[in-house]
Amino acid sequence: MLRKLWIPTSNAQLLQAQERLLAYHNLTPLYQRKRIDLPSTLTKTFCGTEKTQTMNAIEFRGTKMEDTNTPPSTCLVAHGLGSGLALFHPNLRYLAQRFDRVIAVDWMGFGASSRPPWEATPDTKTSSESADFFVESLKEFVAQTQLADNGQPFTFIGHSLGGLLATEYAMKYPEDVQRLYLISPAGLPAPPPSATSVAHADTSSTALKVLDFGWQNNVTPSSVVRLLGPKGPEKVQEILRRRFRNRWNDQETQLLADYLYHLQAAEPSGEYAMNGLLTPMTSEGKVGLFARRPLVDRMAEHLPARLKVHVVYGDNDWLHSSPGCEDAVALLQSQGVDITMSIMEGAGHHVYLDNAHGLHASIEKFCRVQEDDQFANARLNHKQVRVRGRRVTATPSNFIRANRTLWKEYLTRKGILHEGMDPKRHSREDRLEFYKEMTGKSYS
């Protein structure tokens, strides 16, 4: 009771904040809310409780493909630390147009999913146990929602900690995943040879000592928000305005701040498991966050050769360690992993918010379907596209009809389309350039 008086939040308030933010962006008519209950045997194994735990998600479904020989495309989207599914609001409309089925999910212990007790510290749970807390609950979610039924794997998009966990999932259940698109993933590179655990750093720095103490005792940014009590909402809004430089109008900023506050202030759970996955290290006077089991050391062994991976970091991304990330990708490529990497201009760690248009174009290229691709959905095949249920020759004009959302984003990004302007007012050169950008081929 005292906690509720001091910290003005609840799961109901969090869900309401989620719905208000999505409704503001006119997404509500496009999706269905999903609440998936996990079996008590699973929750008892990982959470020590038989109380029913629930995962929160929203699902978008497109028009079912008429060609029964062409399987529907599916996409699963997962957020990062201290985040939630509604923060993908700039991307969900695009994804719903690109894939036949899109599910955005809150990881167990985060967002509006259940937050079971997880009293572990790095000394009491192994990195593998911490990963399984998330991976096994998601596996049950995938089974109940039939995401990978009939042998048709899905595209998995994960941000930050969600990128690390998406990769953990793909390594353990590779049959479920067709592609990994990792946005600013945590834990990719190995720490540099000169790196030292903050706990063992030879320094008298008070800041490092405080960081180590906090990390070992599960003190997280969310802990600070809870400590602020009724002043928490105001502080979250202040940080949001500072980080994104008043990017949104007052109403949208308030909706985002309200949602973020309830995400941070809710019962601690998944954030504690994070400490078993990552650890702060110092090298040459700089502090970085690295995985206890770096992905670069394991992906070649556990990912099948057919599984494509793309990694994208912002050009001002605090989690992008150069040349560590580039070296990790080069090493994985030499080991036979089908992995590529790019840097997104005009973006920090939250690429999906900072440069949504650029991210969509990057996803589009990554998911471009080839004629011999087993997962082909004929939408981006350079020979044919599907318009209103019919396969037609992929001329630039038909390509635009099949990808109207991306076309409008392209025109806006190029400064061709302005508010109130008819998107049909463009030149042939615009159509040809858009076609080439999306397919990688010139039209002739």
C-alpha cells in the first residue's frame, strides 16, 4: 500500500498509457491486443512461483495472400532495456505494410508483461540462466501464437538488449527464425584485450566504485525513477525533452513521458536479469558495456548458414564501440555467418526513433526477396509484385502501388512531398530512383 502511494503506477495505468500513445498515432484500428498466459511449470522453473504470468503484445495482420504456394511473411519486434512495444510507434505502420503478420511484444519482466520476482545478482545467476529467463518465456509465446508454425520462420527485429536476446533465441531455436535485424544490439563484440572489469580496475575513481557497487546490487536507472516517488513523472519528462531536444509537440511529449514513466516505475524484474547478461568494463580510461558471453564468440557455432543477420548502429550511438563492432562482424563473416552491418546517419542509440525513414529503407533492403528465396512473398521481388491480390510485372509504377507507405516516406525524406501535397505529383526520375534504392537494380 505504501509503495502505491509513493510510486503512482500500476499495470492498468501502464496499459492505458500504451493505448493512448498508439491511439495518438492512429494505430489502434490496425492491431489486436494479445495477452498470453504462460504455463505454471515454466514460471516455477524460472521465477520460483506458480502464479500465472502473462506476456503483453499487439498484433497486426495484413490481407491473407491468395497464392497458397506463397507463405505469409511474419515479423516479431522486441524492445530493449526499460522500454516497451509502444515505443516502436513510428515503425509499426510500415512493418504492417511490409509483412503479412507483425507482432510487437513486451519481454517477460518488462513493459506491460508480468514482472515476476527476480532477485538475482550477477553472483547468484549465470549468464545462461539469465538469458533463459527471457528466451524460454518467449518460446512459449511463439508456440501459443503459432508464429513459426508449418515450418515458416519469422523475421526477428530486436533493439539493444532485445537484440542480444533475439540472437540468444535464434541460437537456441534457429528453426523459428529466418532473419535477424539487430538495432544497436548489446553484447556483440568481445571486450578489447586491455579491458578490465570495473570491479577489478586499478583506480581510485569514486565514480567507478559507485558504478560497480550499483551494478553488483541491481541498482538500475529504473531504481532511481522509483526512488523519486511522485516526482518521477516530472523528471522523466525533463529527461525526454533533453534527450530528444523537444522533437515532439507538447501533447505527444506528454504521452511519451507518461508511458516511459510507467515502464520505469513498475515492479523491478527483467532489469535484474540484465545484470547477469552484461557487465561494465573499463579500457584506456573509457567505460563500456559488454556481454558476459559475447555474441561474437558463439554465433558461428549456433546460427545456421541460411540465417541472415544485419546489424545497424546510429552514427552517434553510445553502444557502438569502434572498431570492436566492425571487427566482430568481419570475424563472423570469415567464419561463414551471413552478417552485414551499417551505420545510420542522424541517429543515436534509439535509431527507430531518431531516423525512422532511414531504418525502414534499411529493413526494406535487408528483407528484399529473391526469386530463389524459400521465404519469398513476392512483394519486393524485382520481377513481380503483388497489387490488390494480383501478381503484376514490377514496373516502377506497380512497385509504388505495392509499397505506398515507403513511397510516401521516400518522397518526404527527399523533400518532394510536403504537407497537403498530392503524392502523385512527382517525376519519372523520382520513380526510377525509388525503384533503384529499394531493389538495388536499375529499371530498363
